Amino acid sequence: MATAGSATAAATAAEKEDTRSDDSESRSVIVEYIEKCNNTEETPSLRDFIFTCMDDIVKLTDLRKNVYRFWATKFGKVLRDLNVEGKAEEEIDWSFVKELIKQKKTQDATKTASNNIKTSSASKSTTKSAKLMTAGVLNEIKNSYEDVLKSKKVWKLESGRVVEEVMMNLALKLKYEHPIHSMIINPDDLVYADVFDESELDEIRNFKSIDFDQPLPEDLQVYLHSFIGKWIKDKVFDPLDEADMYWARQTIDEAVNLYNYKFFEDDYIEDDVEYCIWPFISKCFGPTPIRARSGKRKSQASSARHNQKRSLSAHEPTSRHTVGMQPDMKCLYLNYEIGFSEVGLKDDGASGTKELYECGMKAPKMMKDFFSAIINEQPSVIRSTKIAAFIISGLHMSALIMDSPEESVCRITQSERATFPCDADVCVRQLIPIIELVYRVRLYLMETVNAIKNDNQVLSLESSSSTTTSNHYSSSSSTTTTTDSTKKQKRQ
């Protein structure tokens, strides 16, 4: 008969065995990473290790342990054991790492036999953000980058380094999908801190920069700031002749009514976030040629990218048509998709799993789909085209703009995170900067509209076999190898 003492001893022995197993596996992950760095003559760093091997870290970390002590200490020890110089003393956002671990544990605990059951948006985000890059996909990505480098349509920095070459070398080292695999760069992404120096990152940010600071129409600017210190301005505007002023007044009226009707005192759902708190985003485009439509409409550009390799087959059944991404709101000009919004009910902060995935992966990929679809048909507008996204998490919103200032890689610029006022005392003070931000995004999209409208280049029709292109787009779900620059040369 087993005693309490023997049971405790057995549990302790099992725990020690688990610890030894965890230590062995975690050490193997670190050793493998350091060996890869040595093969590519890169300096191993704790920060790069965290981003490169995030999925392994999530899987191997026990939340009962000190996450920082477990990985940082072990990383430094392995460097010393292997007699390798590296960067072990770096500041890491361990709260972000811990959040991913918690999410992974929750997913594992609730996993069922069916993989087709819909889970929460946050759970889907985490799963999609950890897509493993296969050797075949990485080879196609390498080919895409090399095509750009051969075309000489590259972004050369003052230091003499070529942005696309640095990105290619980094992309081929990353184990999991990242926007860099789709030729998208966000200079504020920490993954670039070890491959570009600060002056180079500043140059990437500042070249033909997106600053969200364009001057507003003077009458709109004056009117908005006339609300400072006042509850409401009693003035009526004509919705046709004074559309911008009408929109601004309506936005403030509707925000005030949220307090009058005690909206924030009750629970609300995701649709309320879009249609009650942030409806003025889609309404801002009312006076323009841009059509803003809500209701989870699938993206044609995204569907085209997902199905670009689909064809009739003589040897096996034709693959099923894949539905593209479905944003909560979509902005269109003619048949071109030029902007969208993604709305979430819950706000876990800027470093929350859902917002990290949507700002860092989902939105950039869909923006690249939109961008590529336009440049496919009108390659001469590449420098003027801008795609926008609004990422909404409850009472918080960020705006993203994609452009291609050097006609090669696409750049992402993200605005400051804005907070919708949920208190009457700060309504005007917090709402005016948000109104200005939304209007400025509209100005960027109107640059795209005007570029398309004024493009006089006549394109010849070619056979579909000669025009298939990826527009620098490569992902683990769908990849091809022809680039925007190659496409442009064919058109000319």
C-alpha cells in the first residue's frame, strides 16, 4: 500500500525528471539557434533568439517559473559553455512573452478533436501568427528577393546597404512567418534592431515619410478647435455643401449622446464597437468617391492571392476555392480595395496577442494584397499608392498606412494609439485628435484615388501565362516568385 511519503517522493522524482527534460529541450533550442548564427556569421543575441524561436519558448516554458530567469540565464550559460560571444544582457518585453505562453496553455487545455470548430478571434490570431516556414517556401521567398535585386529597383541607403538584401538575409533565418516574408518592412519592428543601425532605421522611416500631420482644411480646423472648453456648438451645416463640417459636428453629437444615453454603463458587443463607438470612421468617406462598406465583406484581392495557383487538373480533383480575408469594413474606389478596418471588442493593450497579430501580421498582409492588386493593373501609380487600415480594440484605435517609396518593398507606418473618450469631462479634448487622424487617413487614401484617376498609361492585354505575378508577395499559405518590378518591365 502506497504511503503519503512515497507518493510525495514519486511526485518529486517525476517533477525533477520533467525539469531535466525541459532543461535538455530548452538547451537544444538555444544551441540550434547559436549554430545557425555561427553558420551565417551573425552575432547571437537574446532579443533575436526570443523573436526567432518564440514558438519553442512558448512550448517549453513553465509559468510557475521565473520566465526571465529561466531563458536569459540559460541563454548566457549556453554562450559560455560553447565559448561563443553574444548579447545576453538585453531588455526584453517579458510580459509579452508571458502573454503568449498563457494563450498557448489555454489553447492546449481547450483543444478538441475537431480542428474546424471556430474559436475566439484571439485564439485564431495566435495560431495563425505561428505559421512554420518550410524549406520550399523559403526558397520561393529567396527567389522573389533575388528577382528584385537583379532588377536594380532597390532601396539603397546612405550607408551603401540595400534594404532588400538585408531583409532577404533576415527573412531566410526566421523560422516562423513574418511580414518580411511578404517584402513588408515596419522600421519600428524590433526584429530589425539587430540588422539595421538606428540611423538606417531613421532613414527608412523618414524617406517620404508618413507623418499623419497633413494640414486640414482651415474651416474644419477652426471649427473643431472652437469646441475646446465648450460642450457643443449650436450651428447647423448642410450635409452636401459643407460635408466635412457636417461630419465633424455629427461625430461630436453622437459621442455626446453615448454619455446622455449611459451607453458605457452597460455591456456591449463587438458590433456596438463598430456601429456605436466608431461609426464616424466609415462616415468620413461619405463625401468622397471612396465607398466605405461594413459587414464582413470578403476581400477580392485577398481571395485572388489565396487562389492564384488554382487551376483545372487532369490527374486529381480541382482544389477548393479559398475565401479571402474578411475585414469588418472595407474602403473601395471603383473596383479597387484601398482600405479596411479590423474591429475587436476586447482591449488587452498594444502588446495584447490579438492586436499584435492584427497590426503585425494580418493587416500588413491584407494591405499588401490590396496594394499588389492596384499595381498589377496600374504599375505607374506605385509611388503614389497608399493603403490604409484602422485597427480597433474596444476604445482604442491605431491607423496603419502602407506605401512603397522606392517602388520595391512596402513600408508600414503606424500612428499613435488613440483612445476614445468614455467620460464626458474629456470628450472634446480626446475626440478632436481622433477626428483629425481619421480625416488625415482619408487624405492619404485620396492620394491613391487621384493617382488612379489621373493615370494616363495605356496597358496592353497579355496572355494570362505571361502576366501571373506575386507583386513581391510570398507567404507560407500561397507563394509565387515574380515581382512587382518584373511585372512593370513586362508592361513597358
